[in-house]
Amino acid sequence: MPFPRPSKALARFTVLDLSRVRAGPTCVRQLADWGANVIKIESPPGVEDQMGGPREGSDFQNLHRNKRSMTLNLKTPEGLAAFKRMVKKADVVVENFRPDVKKRLGIDYKTLAKINPRLVYASISGFGQTGPYANRPGFDQIAQGMGGLMSITGLPGQGPVRAGIPIADLTAGLFAALGILVALLEREKSKKGQYVESSLLQAQIFMLDFQGSRYLVKGEVAKQAGNNHPTSIPTGVFKTKDGYINIATAGQKTWQRFCETVGATALMERPEYKTAEARSKNRDALSPEIDNYLAAATSAEWVERLNKAGVPSGPIYSIDQVFADPQVQHLGIVQSVTMKDKSKMRLLGQPVGLSRTPSRLAARPPDLGEHTNAILKEFGFSARDIAALHKAKAL
């Protein structure tokens, strides 16, 4: 039975995935979910730690759907030769080894580009391929700290706080996937591949966005602002009769609509709140005053009233409440995939839709080496070739 493809969009591309942990697999998941022929190359049992958590764990399952798995020991001459033979027919290689490791193994871009000049080769690292920190081990929280995010997350004076998701890992993977797609598009004209680089540190710094530009353009060093928006006041978390909600009142007209909706027109006339500049200066005094007005109704009531009045507002959900929301259910981001025992597992699908070539969860995450022989046959390996690789313990 042919391997089910989740989309036709990238079906013409073959990706050899050497990556592990999170950033690399996140990158390759983007390609796999849009139909690329992704081959996850893993070490045979007992060769080395796969460094990705238990296969049956939810994290692994979420990262590795729509991929096939084969085992290959790149530390053996036979395994390395087999990999290079596969590279001749591949479009993309993705890896997140330290720079010295891939050179030592003989699978760096310069080496493989000689075998296949059309190859797009992507490297994801903690700090970049060169420079004083190039060989440091990368970790999401380290990048969050060095990239400035932890200095602006949390309440004022609280001390450094990490974001609740591995944002440096995830964004480095997403940016690498974007770079690969750009390189593949460019290759259609030049007929040449190229080297794509991304790092956790670069991705995290890029995600500073306007906080970074405020410093670069004006020299302003942003600090922790808690739940308050750093520039749009009042925007943040406010207390209601039965909980908390988010409210965003960017702009003078929105501020006026907000005050009219909650019955706080008196605030509009007070000098300390009359302009955006004044509200920003007096934000700490304004927030509790708003809480007093919101105590008159429940969170659900205020969300309904405020949105109806054109004031952006929303509930603050726990994870289970997120997936129970009718709009989330309508968007269909949760999809099911059939597991080996015919049970259904729910996972997160892609957050972007294409009208003709949509993505879907077509195949469950693979068992270790589940597709080894079939993949090798597709790459032209004979039964004798495959048997020789097994005998050499290269698979």
C-alpha cells in the first residue's frame, strides 16, 4: 500500500531528515504536512540516544506525523555511503548537529553539494554555524534568555520569566522551513541548491519585533510590563465579577467606546486619562479603576458586550477550554489520525488553509525504522544491497 500523502502541494520534493529534539522536527513537520516525501533517518537501536523523548509520548507523536522512518548508521562506512547515494536523488537535507559533528561525519553542505548541486541543505543550531558560541549546545530557554525575551516577560520587578512555550525552538524551525521553501522556489530558476541556516538565538531576537526596533531606532530598553501592553493603554488583563478577561483599547475612539460600554464615561473626562499619553503615564492607577467597573458583570457578559461595541475582548482559557471553544472547533485545527491499533489520536493540524491542496493528518508517526527496506528500494537499492547493509549493521 502506498504511503498516504497529506497534501499534493509539496509532493514532488524528497526530504532527508537527520534532525532531532524539537527545532529540526518542527521545520520538517511543515514540509511533511504539505505532502513532501519526508524520510526521517534515525540511528539503529542501541547506537545512540535518539534525543526526542519517548516515541509513544504526545510530543513525539505531534512532531513526527506524516513522515516515514528508516534506520541508518552514519558512523559506518556502509551507512555513510548509502546516505550519500540517497542524497543524489533528494531535494532537501535538514540537520541540527553541532557544526563540528556534521563535518566529522562527512555530511556537511560542501561535501553533499558536490554529490548533488541541486540540494537544499538546512542547518538549525543554537547560536549559528560560526562565531564564538557556534559549538555551544543549544536549548530553548537559553535562547529565550540571551534573546531578551525573559527580560520583558512577567510582572515588573518579578525577575526573568520564560515564555510558557518553547518559542525559540518553534520559531527557528518555522523560519528554517520558510528558508527551505524560498530556496526551492529560487532553484526553479537557477537550477542550483543552496545552504539555509537558522538558529534559536536569531529566531528569538527576530521575535522581539517592535521591542527590538524600539531599542534599535530610539535606544529604548523595554522592561517587564506584566499583562499590560507596552504601548497601547489600557490593553491587558482585567478582573470581572467571576474571573479575568483580556481587553484591547488601542486608539482614542476605541477607548471612548470602551468607557461608554462599561459605564465609565467619567474616566473619559479626567485629565490623567484623557489622552493616550496620559493613560500610558497613569496606567498603574487606571487598571484598578477599570476593574471596579467590570465587577458589575461576568467575564462572558463583558466579552459579549465589548465585542458588540467594537472593543476587542476575549476570555482567558485554560488549555482544555481552548479546545472546547466553538470557534476553535469550527476552524478544524484539531484533526485525528488512525494509529497502528486502529484507534484515533487527536493532534494539531496546520494553522493555514489552502483551497486546492489543503493539509491533513494522513499518516501516524512511524515506528523506528518501519519503512527502511521500502525506502531503500525506492532509491534503487537492490535486495542484495539491502541485505549487505543489514549484515554490516548499517541499518
